[in-house]
Amino acid sequence: MASKCSQLLRVAAIRNAFVPPARFAAKKSNDQLTPEEKIKCLQYRFQRDDGLPVWLKGGPNDKYLYQATLGLCALGLLMNFHLYFGYIL
């Protein structure tokens, strides 16, 4: 099941990267996953033990989103310190 999931997810990612969405939606092929199979593949992907936390298992986009969130939180914290120390001094 794992090899089928990873192979089909790779094929779907390549297809989505090179085919415009309007043309892709009109095509029907036999290698598409049923909703149950897709859920099983996603469960396998997020539950395997590869040393990554679950919030980073989505790939590079999750990493960039996580880093942006941390950066914005740090910026907000610094702006709060600046505001409150401006009131004190």
C-alpha cells in the first residue's frame, strides 16, 4: 500500500505541476485514487516515523509557513516591547 500511495502521489504532483487545472479537471484516468485510498495515503504520509514534527510533514510550503509564522510572532513581540517601554520611559 505504501509504495502505491507514494507512486500515485508523485504522479499526481507531477501532473498538477505541468497541466493547467481546467484541462486537468476534464480528464478522467484509471490511476486516480478513490477518497478512501487518498485518506489512507495521507494517513500513511503523516503517521510515518521520519523524525519530522507533524506540522512540517507537508513539505517545503509548510516549512516556509512555519518560519513566517515564527517571524511574525517575534516581530509582534518586539513591537509590543517597544510600545510598553515607550510608555514606561
